[in-house]
Amino acid sequence: MQAITVRSPDAGVGGMSVTDVPYPHAAENDVVVQVYAAGFTPGELDWPATWADRAGRDRTPSVPGHELSGVVAELGYGTTGLTVGQRVFGLTDWARDGSLAEYTAVEARNLAPLPADVDHTVAAALPISGLTAWQGLFDHGHLMTGQTVLIHGAAGSVGSIAVQLAREAGARVVGTGRATHRDTALGLGADAFVDLETDRLEDVGEVDLVFDVLGGDILDRSTALVRGGGTLVTVAAPPAVQPESGRAVFFVVEPDRARLADLVQHVRDGRLKLLVGDVQPLSEAPAAFTHRRRSVPGRTIIQVAKDPV
């Protein structure tokens, strides 16, 4: 089968190519998924798990990508809850070969059933961004109705979902980003928008929750905006500065089948819009990592195979 592989951290995207690789083995409680669409994070080439397994052993050449939508092709020993031929979507393990391949092996518990009326390219854009948004807002941020949340990168893949979920929860939403992102963020439900290049972030005032995906100086400056008893949640890096009278949480997204099922129902009901932009074939994945083929706003998704249905 064909897959995108990467050779070494030093080579980066330059070491990425379409390669013939062995068909994956379905271990106990695994399934092999025929991948129809896959999502990726450009920064994952900097993640240690891209290059080494959980024991620290080199696993190159490795297959990147950790979001997928497809059809169950094979069940591993002892696997329950899924059937061959079933449409599924979800996350691959960080330290195993990923989704930029015609087939990949995934722990069954990391997948959720995909309804027939949701396109694979849409589903592949949901797992990491959707779970990160939900877990940041509610599992770690404990956002409640009537509170104010500041969402950095409000027009991005995570931020755009967070804006919609926070709005649905009855929170007041302040989004941030570049000036070109203003209309997108406001259109998704943000009550106000801060241009990080021209507006003063400090003018936002105190908020109950800061949800950060940017890190750096923006993360550090945001700690002063957390009101007493509030929370700063970030996926960028552990905060160097702590809120004076609140708390700070750094987290890495975790698979959650039940939450994925809930999020895809939001998509079906029209309560959640995913910003899918370019859809490129597997052969164009190396170029997509460097954004050379991005022609429209939104998330770039790799279409590995066309759904025959």
C-alpha cells in the first residue's frame, strides 16, 4: 500500500515522500481502517512521538497524520463494538504510524461511528480540533452559562469550533486573531473580536476563561486577564506566568469516543460548522504541510480514497 513517510527530524518536510509500505497489522483490540480522508497538524514533525515509540526507540520511516475517516477493513483479536465495513472516524495514536496512508491500524476505542450523511472529508477535520475545543472549554476550563471566554486564534481549526461551542453554552465570546479573521470569527458567533496586530489585548478586561492555542507572548500577557477564580487553558506550552488569583492548565487532547459521537451530531444538526478549505490527494500531502497548495481559507484535508457510496 502507499503512505506518506518521513525519514528524520533533520530532513523535515524535505524528507517526506509517497512510499510503498507494508499493510498494517491489527493487534489486540485494534482495527485496520481503510482511510478515505485524513487530517494533519503541520507542527507534528516537531513532536518527539513522530520519530520514536513510547519506549524511545526509533520508528522511522514513520507515517504522519493523526485524524482519519474511513471504513473498518479488519478487526484485531478481541476487538468489539465495531464491525468490518462500518464507517468510522477518530484519532490514531501519537506514537504509531498515522493516517496519511491507504490503511492504518488504530485502537478501536479511539474511533467513533460515522453517520452516512457526514462526508469523510468533513469528518477528518473534526477529531483533534473538536476534542481539543471541548476539553479545553469544559473539561479543563469548566465554562458555564453567563461567563466570558477569550478564545485566541478564533478563526483557526480549534478556535473556530471553540467559538461555536462556547456560544451554544451561553457564554460571552471574545475572539482574537488577525484582521482578516474578524468576519469569520464574528460569523461563527463571537460577540467581539480583537485584532492582535493593532488592538490592545489588555483592553479586553477580565474574563472567566482564556483558551489559548498560540503560546508565546500572547499566552504570557493573557494571564493578567484572568479574573479571580478563573482559568487559563492552553495547548501551546506550559505557562511561564501564572494568574494571580486563578489557575492555569496545559493539556494534550485525549481520545474520547462518546464525545466524538456528540460532536458529529452537532455537525449533522447544523450546530457546528467545520472550516474545510483545500482537499488534496495523498500525493500532495508534502506540499500541503508547507501550505504551498492552500488556495482557500480553512483546514486542508487529504483525500486518500473516494467513497464508492
